[in-house]
Amino acid sequence: MKKCRLILLLMGLMLFIPGCGIENGGEDATVVVIHATPTPTPTPTPEVTPTPEATPTPAPVIEQTASGVNIEKKDGTYTATAPLNLRSDCSADAQLITSVAVGTVLQSTGVSDNGWVEINYNGQVCYASGDYLAAAEAAPSEETPAQ
């Protein structure tokens, strides 16, 4: 019998001990709710892309004639629109080198700031008034269309 009493006493203590100090639903009971937020994932730092540098436009090549007229060097093709005198400088008073007929195609190597065109005629540098020249159009392609 002593063993039974001891077992009942131990069982009673097991039921009583866990409830010590806990109030169920009393007015003084406080419930704290903690809202956990997930840790944000870091945004990757974007890679720095280099700004493409603008290709600098090359400065025009400027030369001067014997009389001091500036010639901007650039190639071109012109056609004579009237009988045309080719001269030794950019002036109607300059020495006459030769004359060419209407429709003559001339290869230019530069343009002056006073309207004259520098011409390479038979290996000799000559100058012609731009008033009597027209820019020649590109020659049509000799390719035949595919069939």
C-alpha cells in the first residue's frame, strides 16, 4: 500500500508541477506576437559598361597654293560643264596650262576656299574654276542582276 500511495503522490506532483506559475486566460496575461520578415537578398551591383568613345573626325588636311589660297585635300570626280581652262593657281590671272572640252571627266585632289578645284590632269596639278564643274555621279555598276 505504501507503494500505491507513493505512486499516486508522484503522479499528482507530475500534474501539479507543470502548471505552476502559468495563468490561463487571466486579465493579466500578455501575448507577444513576433512577425519575422525574411532577410532580403542583396541586389547585384550592375557591371559598369564603358561608354563608347566617339570616333574623332579627322581634321581636314589643308595646304596652300603658291599664291596662298587654302586647299582642303579631298578626292572627287567632276565633269566640265563648259569649255574649261586649267590654270597653274586658283585665279583667272594664273598661267594657262591647258583647256578641256565640255563633258571631260576630271579627278580632283582638293577644293579651295575661293571656289576653285585642284585637279590632277595627266600627272600635273592644275586648278579649275568650280563655276564650270559639276560633281560627277557614281558610275553604274557593271554587275548583271542574278536570275
